[in-house]
Amino acid sequence: MRESVAFKRLEAIASAVDFGAGLQIALKDLELRGAGDVLGVKQSGRFSDVGYHMFLSMVEEEIMRVRGQYSEPVAKPVIILGVSAFIPETYVADSGERLALYNAVERAGGQDLTALEERTIDRYGTLPSEVEGIFALKRLELSLIPLGVSSVKESGHVLVLEFGAEEAATRFLRTHVDQVAHARTVRDSVVLPMKADQKPLTLLSSLLSGSETVH
């Protein structure tokens, strides 16, 4: 039995030499240890309650704590926009590779994200609009963090950017007052009216391209 499991682990390592290899090996090892079918309905223990993203994050966090390398994660803004963002099976057929790509996008920084996008195109072909949405939302997130934005929400033809402080909202509005007509602050939020044919990501990308960071 042990030889069989060891052989399967070696097979997993040998086969996972490309995109998302580390995640694929970890998921396969979890299945061999009794976590069940990670991507299916058959689960063991508390794994199905936690979820694979949370489970792997918990394991990684604990490893970093033991090594004395742990630091509190940067707070990420909540983004609620009418943007289609997912990886279709018709683009990436293998479920493990889709999960690996989601994980890679989530962990990527600015330059890493661009490189990841290029590798994705090289491997799977031209990005469908849904996958473009994933990369666009991640870029937006990376742009919002240094500004102190806690959330962005689309409501009808209005965008609401919520900041952690009124000063940050006022600074943002002062910087961009000439770019958006009728923009205003409401306590620690900035309200941005959109034109009927205007897309939220296009407006935000234009605004944030020259934004100042929060000090």
C-alpha cells in the first residue's frame, strides 16, 4: 500500500512540470492522504467545509508562522462590478489547471500579472472576454490598494468608491475633479456618475492611471 501511494506521488510530480505544478502536486498529495476528491463531491474530514483555497492558505500561513516569516496580509478592496470574470471550460478544459490559473492570478503582482497573462495566451490561445475580466479586475485591485480604497460598487449608472478615511476620499476627488462631471464625496466615499454607454472598468482605468497614493 505504501509503495503504491509513493509511486502515485512520484507520478504526480513527474506529470506536473508545467503551469501550476506546485498546486497540482499539493492537491494530488491531499487526495492520496485521504482528503477525498478535491474537485468532486466525495470529500473527507473537514476539507469540504473549509474549501481548497482556504485550506491551502491556512497551511501556507502556518508554515510561514513556524519559519518566522509571516506578516499580516494587505487588506484587499471589495469589487462589485457588472463584469463577467471566470475561466470557461472551453478555454481551459482541465479543472486542476483552471484552479491553478485562478490561484496564480490571485497571487500575482503587477509585472507578474502581465507575464502570467502572456504565458496564459501562449499556452491556451487568445483570452476570451471572461478571462480578460479576471485579469482586468486583478489589475484594478492592485491599483486601488495603495489609494486606500476599501470597496468599489456599481449601482445603475453610478460608481461608489469607499475609502478608509474622509481625507483619502477628498484627496481622490480633488485629483480627478476635472475628469468626471458631477463627482462628489459622501463622507468617506466618492460617487462617480457614469454615462449610459460607459463601462466601469474603462472609467476606473482612465482615472487610476495617474492617481496619487495615500500617505
